[in-house]
Amino acid sequence: MNEEMRDIFMLLEEAGMNPQLCDKPVPYFDVTVQAGIPTDPGDITPVGMVWMPEDLVNSTMLMLKVKGESMRDAGFCPGDRIVVDYDTGIVDGDIVVATIDGESTLKSYMTDENGDAWLVPHNPDFEAFRLTDEMTSCRMGKVVQHVKTNPRMGFNEIRKVVERTRNRLREAQLPTKQEVVEAIRCVAPYVTNSRMWFAVYRVLVDRSVLRENAFDTFVRWLEEDVPEHKCLPKAIDLQRLAVLSFSKPVKYWNELNAPVSGKRFRNYCDIARRMQEVL
């Protein structure tokens, strides 16, 4: 290692990292190891060498490419590369490349209570594979390194995580019923027409206090919270306003695409703004 390289390693170590010099060649075979049923790898020869830290590899290791989906839930995806050691002991739970009668597959290894050996997938769509005495040859190597290629997570799984987080944040930010009552009473003096209550309703929907089209519930709340108000609405009248841009959250209201215009539109926006400020 030259002086410049030593300086770089020193800086990385000071930053809390553990740099290692890749100075040991590992043969790379440009073939795929099926993460499914065993497949014949064919006549393979290394196409090159991959350099790795000497203390992590030995002469019995080689690198292969993963194919198939049966080890998906263990994080092995098509295109990933694995370093396999054919000179190390195999114990239950190890991930192995098993070559059986000339065919290879990537699986987890285990022995059951009867002493039977199994190759186990990590995907519920695939079945485990039992090793039997009828197999004339079986060679196994332990996966000791896993190199991800274009690591990514399925979109549906990402969406589920985001939705769970949104729901949790939404629940944490929901105003209490008393806060809603106080906000309605605070805004009530500015409502001079029964239909203007739609602006209050829309804000409550935007804040997830009310569900869409819960007009009957909203009218009942008004009758309970501000029974003395002279302009209490009917549910049907509010429902008729939920069209065009008024069918969307307040931030998307547009006078050019609203059921009211001019001063009336500005009045609705003013009521909505006041409700947002006090809620």
C-alpha cells in the first residue's frame, strides 16, 4: 500500500469506517444460479476476476450471479452476485449453492428432526426440496458474500409502508372533538348564509375529521354545537355544492371552475381560511 492510499485509509478510519484493501482475486463465472428449482449450469469457465479483501476470501471461493425469485424474501434478487465458499462447514440456516447431479440451485439448508436434509426457499410460492439417497452426487458451498445489483423494493410494499405512516401521522394530528366545536363556534359569526357552511365542512374533510359526503353528520354537529345560529344548513344544500373544484380540498378551489363566483366565491374562501386558522 503506497503512502497516498494509507492517507486515504486513515481518513476513512477517522470517519468511523472500516476500509479494506481489495487485493485478492476471486474467479467470476458469468452464469446464473437458479433461485428456484435446480438447473444445469453447463460447461462454465471464469470470465474474469473480482478483487476482494484478502482476509475475507480464500482460494476455494468463486462468484456467481443469482437468477429467479425463490430467495426473494431473504433479499436475493435476479442479477445479484454471490461469493460462494466450497471449503467451509454447512450448518442449519446457512444459505448455500447446492450442485446436485450436475445441476445447481440457491437455497437455505436445514436438517429436520428425522435427519433429512432440505433445501428451503424464501418465497411462499415455492416448495422446499428434500435431499435423498437417490442423488448420486451433491456438492454444497456456503454463500459468504452477497452483492446487491440495483437494490430496490417492490412498489406495492413501499406504498403500504407510506400509507401506514400517513395514517399514523393523520391520527396524531387529528383535532379533538372539543377543538372542532370551538373552531365551529369561532367561525359561526362570519357565516351569513346557510350554504357558506360548506367551507367549514370541506376543511373538516381535508383534516380527516369528517369523511367525504358526511353531510348529515356535519349538519347534526352544527345543530348540537351552534343550535342558536340563524343559518343552519340542510344536508342536501351542502351536497349540491360538492361539484367542480369544490369537490376537492380547499387548496384546489378555483373560481374559474367553482359552483359560485365573484364575491360569493371569496366569501367561501374566507370562511375556509378562518376555519383552517382556528382548527
